[in-house]
Amino acid sequence: MSVRRLAPKEVQPESFAFTVENLAWAEKTIAKFPPGRQASAVIPLLMRAQEQAGGWVSEPAMRYVGEMLGMAPIRVYEVATFYTQFQLQPVGKRAHIQVCGTTPCMLRGAGDLIKVCKSRIHEEPFHLSASGDLSWEEVECAGTCVNAPMIQVWKDVYEDLTPADLEKILDAFERGEHPAPGPQNGRHTSAPVTGLRVLTAPELFDGSMVGQGAGLALAREALAAKAKGEAAPDAPPPAAAAAAPPPPPKSDPAPATAPAAKAVVAAGEADKEKPKKPVAPPPGKATDPKAE
């Protein structure tokens, strides 16, 4: 992770304003929140401002969003500098390469992808290439670990990369093209790179086995018989209803109460011989028997 600071003043534009289309979108987005909660729209509005500005959020854009939402500028700065999805410096006009550098990607060759970025774009992250078309940075996990290593460019991800693959992708962006996102090794989404090996028989999915067997074992036998040109085995008859289990045995009677200890018996007898304690009269009653 890097220190998150706003771009220097000499880089900042003089002002910012949404286009007519983006302004209408922003007003609809703000209206989704109840009165007094308009500040909840700060993240989507900052994202739209970043997209309009070519991939980064300027300080005038932050103030503009704050004015729309009734937020102090510092509150908008706090959001923009906290979330790394917001770029605070100008990025490549055609592509900003985000290389995942978390453990799975590093184990699968992300270090080599970073070397390509250093040689093709700039030795340091967050710097523009000589043409100004490309920039790069290392990021934390982007969520495609099974297809590591990968990069993200704007909203697209490019997976299962080799250094040669990344070189081709950079070439395409520099030509102004939009290379096809997704796995670059031919696999379908995150399916096994070797292709499917199990559950490949069409009979398992076309409905022809429905109601024809008593389970997976019979289905396997039917598939094997079909492969050999034999008739499918008959389904076994339904199993007879199992006899009702015998009722549970009655529990043993509760054990007899243990006899009281001799000391307890003796104490009870002694208490019987003691005079009863006087009982206090209720409040307001006279205590003198003659008064009754």
C-alpha cells in the first residue's frame, strides 16, 4: 500500500462539472436516499466523476461532489483518500494497469508481470508512460485467485497471464484497441484448464435418466451398458418397508430415596423438643395480652 495524497496543485484542473448526462444520473442517484442521507451517495458520485475525468479524481471534482451533497470538502477528501478504488493522480489515457500482488498471484508469476510494467510503462508505479497512454500499480487481492496471475484495467480483468500475454495486452491498448477480457489461456471462466473430466455424459443432463433408475450406481451401469451396446439393467424393485423398530425399553424405576443420615435425624428430633419462637404481632396490634 502507498501513502494516499492528492495530486499537486500544478496537476489539478481549474474546475470540474458533470456533463448533462452525468448530472441527470447523479440527481437520480441522490434521490435514492432518504432526506438527510444524501451524503450516502458520495462513493457512486466520486466513481462517476473519476470515469468522466479519464480515470482519476481531482480536488475540484471532490469539492463539486461535496457541494452537491451538502458535505464539507474534508469529508469528501476522507472518502477519496481512504478507498484505493479512487485514483488521486492522473493515470494513463488508455489504460491503468492494476497488477494483483497478493500471495496466490505472486506464487503464479505476478512478479514477472510487474517486471513487464516496469520495463514497458515506468520503473515506479503511479507514473505515466512516455506517451502518457499507460500507467500501473500493484494492488491487493482482486478476487480471481483461481485464475492467477491477473490484472485489472478499469472494470475488466485479464486472467491466467504470462509475461507474453501482458505484452500483447499492452500493445493492444497502445493501439487504441480493447482486448478481450477474461482468461487468456482458453479456459472457460474458472473451469479446469484441462477441461471437464467428470460428469460429461449428456444423459446426465438431457433428462433421459429421470425415472429410469434407483440412484447413481444404476445410472453408471446404464451408461456403461450403453457404451457397450447392451441393454440397460432393470431397476431393482423398491425395497420393502422396514419393520417398525421395537419400542424403546421402559426405563428402570427411580431409585429409592436414600435414608437420611443419623446426624440429620438427631437434629430433627432435637428441634421438635425446642419451644416455639414467639411470633411478632402484626403492625398496629397491641402486645400486652391485657389490652385485648
